Amino acid sequence: MSTKVEHRTYEDALSWLREHGFDLLEAPGTQGRVFLKKYNVSSAIQKNGDDGVKIFAYPGYLIGSEISKLVNRGYQQFLKTAKTEVPATADHLKALQQFTEELKEGLGLPSLYNESLGTVSESYQYDRVVDRDKPAADKPKRPWEVAGAKAAVAKKGRA
């Protein structure tokens, strides 16, 4: 098994993607940015520096004309857009994984072991962890933190 990754230039990557059935659409109003579509999954790439290429918009299943974001809630994965959220089916996840693997090959990016096992979400938000993304000052005190503070005050009062 080869451990070397064949880096491609922006133009080489576009050629490879066209040859392998990707639909390419130039992003309006920008230069060096292209939207890709295949398997009803879409992503965007852009020119990076003089000759490189990088992923601009992470791959997502198309819902309507919007690229969805895959969100993992622990018990179910969902496809989320600005307007809607739908449960991800096995067909959605298979299309996302196939697209992502082909995109990485086309761009000359490494395919990581954990990502090749199945679809990887951009973010994980489990249903039982509330307010974890808020800054520490905005998070409500947890019961054990409140109890710990009361115990510390009680110890001070006895001394």
C-alpha cells in the first residue's frame, strides 16, 4: 500500500475531476473557485497560492439547491440547511462518503483511515450535552459545581 500522496495542481485537479464525472461550475464573482457536484453531493474548491488547491466548502448532500451540513447527534445523523433538517439515510451517507473519497483522490489529499470507514460529520452535537459550545462565562453552573462551591463556603465558615 502506497503511503505517498500525489499532489496535484489546481488545473490538474480540475482535469481529473472532469474526467471522473464531476460537474464543475465556476463560482460567480470569484476567480479560482469552483463548485463540484456528483451523486447529488456538492462541494467547492479553490486555488490555494500559485498552484495548490484546497477544499473551500466541505462536501454536503444537496437539499434543494443548498449544500447541507452533516450533524451527528449521537443517536442519529442529520442533514441540516439554513431552512430545514432531515434525518440522513444510508443512501445519503453512502453518496457523501463516495463523493468525499473521490474528491480527495482528485485533489491529491490523503485519505485517512477513520474517514474511509464511513461518513464523518463536520460537527458532533450529542443531545445530552447542553450549552457545551458556549463560552465558560455564559454556561450555567452544573449541579456538582454548585455543590462544590457550597461545600467550600461551609468549610470556610467552620475554620
